[in-house]
Amino acid sequence: KDDVPIEYLAHIKDGDDAYWKYFDFNQKIAKRFTCKLWGPNQAAAIEIHLDKPDGPLIGKMDLAAMDGETAYSIHHTAVKNVTGTHAVVLVFKAGSTADSKQDLLNLEWFEFEQ
């Protein structure tokens, strides 16, 4: 059964991180990370790490700023091959220093796809 965490993380700022424990990457080969954001977002990046914020980087998603009335958006990025059971840590970074004090984005869910 697919496990799609629905967390509704809001008011994410530059340097924030969020942990999900534990993903069994032996159960399926993850080739792509997909997430749903809601509302307009600032220019930002989501780094996908294993086990801790400075752990192995398996993917990075660059996000352009979204203006206007955006209800939600779906984003995808490739990830490196991973085996074993690991915590997934998302690290959120502002796209520029001007954005670092503002809310960057709101995350509704994510999943790893084959």
C-alpha cells in the first residue's frame, strides 16, 4: 500500500527542516520525489536528505516564485537510488536572501515514485 504522508506544513521558512521516520527504500525503487504545495510560494529549494539535515543528499527541487492566486501546484524531481530504511529529512532554503525572512511555501504531501 502506498504511504503518502499528509502533514500540511505551513509557514515554512528558510533553514527549516522536517523529518519523517522511517521509509523502507527496499520495498520499492524510488526514482522521483513528488510533492504538492498550496498557495503562492517564494523562490526556494527543497533538499531531500537521509537521516539528518546534513545527511546524504538524494535530491534537490528548485522552485520558482509563484505569483497570483494559486490554489496548489505539483512538483517533481529525480532522486538518487537508495536502499535500506532511512529517515527522510526535507531542508527548506530560500532562493535569495530577500526571501529568507518570509514564509517560503506550504507543503501538503509528498511521495516517492518509481
